[in-house]
Amino acid sequence: MKTAIKKSVCIFLVLIMIFFVSGCGKQDKDQLHADLTATLKSMLGTNESDEAYISGINSHDKTSYQVLMDNDTGKRIGELIEYQIDNIEISQEKATVDITIKAPDIYQMLCQIVRDKNINDADSLLKELSLQLNSQYQPIEKTVTCNMEYKNEHWYLITNNELSNILSGNLYEYYANLGKNTVEELTGGENQ
């Protein structure tokens, strides 16, 4: 009888521990999802607060995304970007997550505006871009795997070039290549 009671107590304790551990995993994923959602919304200018958890950035500093989105055209781009958070994998205080993002292809839109309308000044270019964003535009869609880290009771996004590029509508890659080409021209193509 005592053996049966001991076995029952052991089984009960094991079940409680399994329930507790599985609950913690769910809670961690829920918190990661909430922190990442707040960060993405803040980056896109669609969050009421500027709360963003980005590794290496002070929470009170505005990110480059927030600065870019701080005008009517930027706000419209932020409103049009759709994202879905999938495949959260947590291992201690590190995590990977897949983010599927659908965004306007801003780079192609700007190229087409310059080509078709022969617009070269920034104000006219932004005005025409705003008009096109309110009608039909070519979207791009990509799934980006990002790393995150847990610190200060929140999950912080570690940004990467792929994420920056898709959120910028392919402008990040264009400017990175432009900068690289400029450096190569200035140095005569020498590797430093």
C-alpha cells in the first residue's frame, strides 16, 4: 500500500513538473512573440509607443527605421508592410524566429518613377511615391530567420542585413552596394 502511494505521489510530481516546464516554454514563446511584435510595430511606426527591443540599441534611442518612418510617405510604407512570426525556437536565453514579411518594393518603384516620369528631385520623387503607394504597387515577400536574445526581462531582436533589406523595400541592399562601389572607386579597387 505504501509503495502504491509513493508511486502515485511520484507520478503526480512528475506530471506537475512536466506541466510546469511546458507552461514555461509556452510563456517564453508568448513573451518573445509580444516583444518582437512591439519591436516590429515600433520599427514600422505603427506602434503607439516607441517601445522597441533591439540588441545594441538603447531603448530610448530612435532606430533608423523610426527616423525613416517619421514622415507621411514612411508612415504609409509602414502601414503597408505585413509580417507573420513563425517557428520560434528557444534554447536558454537565445532564440531563432522566422518572420515572413510582405512589403512594397520601394527600390523598383523609385527606379520606375525616375525612368517613366523623369523625376530627379527628392520632394517630387517622394510625392509620386506616395501617390503610387495609395494605388497599385509591386510587393516583395520573403521569410527571414532572425536571432534573439533574452536580457533585462525582454527578448531583444538581433537585426541582420536580410531583415533590414526587406523592411526597406530593397533600398538597404542598394545603398550598401552603392557605398561599396564608391569605396572601390575611391581606393582604385584595392582591398583594405
